[in-house]
Amino acid sequence: MRRWLCLCLLLGLSGALWAQQNSPQSSPAPYTPPPFPGDAESPSTPGQGSAEPASSTPATGDSAKKARVPNLAPPRSDRVQADDLGSDLGQSSSKDTQVDLSAPEDDAKTHPQSSAAVAEAKAELSGGITEFRTWDPHKAAKSVEVGDFYFRRKNYRAAEDRYREALRYKENDAVATLRLAVCMEKLGELDDARAEYESYLKILPHGPESGQAQKAIDRLNTQAAGTKPPQ
């Protein structure tokens, strides 16, 4: 009897162990970390709710192109209506920036001769200026050099032409003026010679040849006085 009870007990324990080993075991759910605070775009996990954006429908068609691409076309003048420009068409946008070209109130009193000078300049221009002198000191020096060449060979007329040519290239040149005065004296044109000596003294009152020019003027004055008939 005892053997039978022990056998039944062993069979029952064996069946219980076999049923426990062969029964299906539920696998634990995988661990899912909680969403980061403020991360509204984190992917939703199975079994958990996720916040969806207000508008989940993507834009399609022409509306999507207008939203992505800005209008960079320049404005066209032919699309502007003339009525939209207002009544100030052609006027400056700021009248405060306009330059006042009128003369000062005391201009006539301060410069009394200005109108006469302007009138004289207009008269000279209206008379017709046909020749403009080109200032060229290099050509003037070359003309003086050629004039000296003719003067040493006593060709005073050719030397005179060269000295006058030098004065056309360089007006009030002291050297050319003095050489022209000497040349005119050699030619016997005393009045012209005296005028050129005086011009030299006006250009260089204390120049290196001022003493010679003054002596020449005195000499020419004496000669002019001696040639006058007695009264």
C-alpha cells in the first residue's frame, strides 16, 4: 500500500514538473525610454500616444511651390498706373535739398564792378577769338635757342621771329623778352626795343639783367631826345 502511494506521489510530481517546463512563458516587453521633454517630433512607440502636429497634411501642387520659392521678378514700369503716381509727378521728393543759385543780397554792393566784368567778357567772346595760344615752355626754350643762333650770325630779323614765337608758347618769358628787346635795338626799332626792356623790368624788377635793361632804357631815351628837332 505504501509503495502504491509513493508511486502515485512520484507520478504526480513528475507530471507537475513536466507541465511547468512545457508551459509557454510570456516574454517581457522591451524597454522603451521615456520621450525627451519638449521633443514633440519624437517617434511614437507601440502602445503609447504621440503628439501630432496641427496640420499633418503636406502641401501639394501650386501652393507648395509658392510657399517654397519667393517671387524675384523685378517690377515692370508698364504695370504702373499713372493715377497711382499722384499730382507731384516730375518734382523732387525733397525740396529742402535744392541748391539756391541766386546771388547774395549784398552782392551788388560788395562787388560793384562784377556786372561790368561779365559784360566785358561777353563782349570779348562775341568778338570772336580765333586763336588760342598753347602754353609749352619746352618749345619756348627751343625757339629762344634758335633765335640766339640767328642773332650770333647777325640775322636779326630771323632772330626776332624766333623770340616772338617763344613768347607765343610762353607768355611773359623774361629771357625771350630781353633778347627780343636787344634784337629790336639792333634793327633800329627803338620804340619797340624800349617797350620790350620795360616789359622785362615788369616781369623781373630785380632780375639778373634788370640793370642792363634800365641802362638800355636810359640810352634809348637819350637817343630819342637827341633826335628831336629843337623847339
